[in-house]
Amino acid sequence: HIQMEGMGGQSFGAFAARGVTLYLIGDANDYTGKGLSGGRVVVRPSIDFRGDASRNIIVGNTVLYGATEGEAFFRGVAGERFAVRNSGASAVVEGTGDHGCEYMTGGTVVVLGETGRNFAAGMSGGVAYVYDVDGLFAKRCNTAMVALERVLDAAEQEATVERAVWHRGEADEALLRRLVEDHHRWTGSLRAREILDTWAQSRTRFVKVFPHEYRRALAEMHARQQTQSQIDKARSSSRAAESVAAK
């Protein structure tokens, strides 16, 4: 665990490996968390900051570019192309510029505020949860490759959605709430605290961004697993029958 204060500069936390936590009190520039490889990157405003973090830039452009694993928490707004080509990391941020989650292929992104235009362009995997503050997120999202869905409570999801297409095999509500709680714990975010304090109402304002290709891949993978399971059971039964016959 390394705690720092001040300006993180370019590529802060790039390629951070598993077991490493970089905790910055201040702000950072472009390519923060680039190629994140299992580590944790946290950026929060200085103790003296008196503004609204959810309306102020705290990290630059192209944050988490090509991240493969790990987690990141940013108490503030990110610049353009946040989480571009993310393939496995989890991240929470309080707003983004244009082209957020562009070409994302995996991982989980939570945005606790407004996004810029063209969100999810070319997004083929992973899931994003966006807190739709003004009700206009659908107009800012590129829906060519994604569906926009409600975040259901766990009971409703259990009753209406096949587990085969659950992101990471977990109910959206549980996954989302845990990430918001982690964001509050690591950054002291007032926006996160407000959302958690009014969770029943706040959950309904989140929009789930779910790529069509990812949904299809999950369903196909589940079908293959089911088929393989049936084959294995048949082989096991056949061996048992042969063993009995031999005796």
C-alpha cells in the first residue's frame, strides 16, 4: 500500500500488479491506470478541496486504457475515453467525458454521474452501470452494440432473468452495490454515500449497459457447459454399467 499526495502526472499506476495499492490524494493526468494488471488505483481530492467532486475533473483522458485486471476508484470526473479497451478491471468514477467504455471487451464500470456523448461505442463485452442523473443518458449512449436495461432488484432478476446471462454470475444489484460501497470506503465519496443512503430509490436510476455480443457469448458458453455436463454424466453411467456387467 503506497499513499501519495499531490499531482500523479501521466500514466499514474500504469501496469500496477496484483497486491499493489496506489492511493493518491490529489489528481492525475492522462493514461492513469493504463494496462492495470491486478492492482488497485485510488484517486481522491485533497483534504482541503471544498468543491463538488462529482463535478470536477480528477483524472485525465484514456484512463484504464487496456486494463486487464484489478480495480480503480476515482472520486471525481474522468476525461474522454474512460476505460477504453478495458478487458477485465472494475472501476468506479463520478462522471466521464466523451467516448466512455469505447471498445471495452470485459470488466465492470460504474459511473455515478453524467457521461459524455458516444458512450459504449464498439463495446462488445463487460457491463457498465450508469447513474442517470438527468434522465438523458440514452441520448448520449451509442446503442449500436449494446442494450440499455433496468437494474433489477435481486429477487426480480432471479425470477425473470436466466442465470446463464448474469454478469460474473452475480445479481446486478449485489455487484453494483458492493462496488459503490467499496468506492465510498476507499474515497469517502459523498455521491456514493447519498446513493447508498437512498438505495431503494437510487437503484432505479441506474441504467445497465449490456453488450449484445456479451449476452450471446454468455448464453453459448452456458449451453456448451450444459452439453459437456450431460456427456460426462452419460460416460460415467456407461462406465458404471460396464463395471457391473464385468462383475
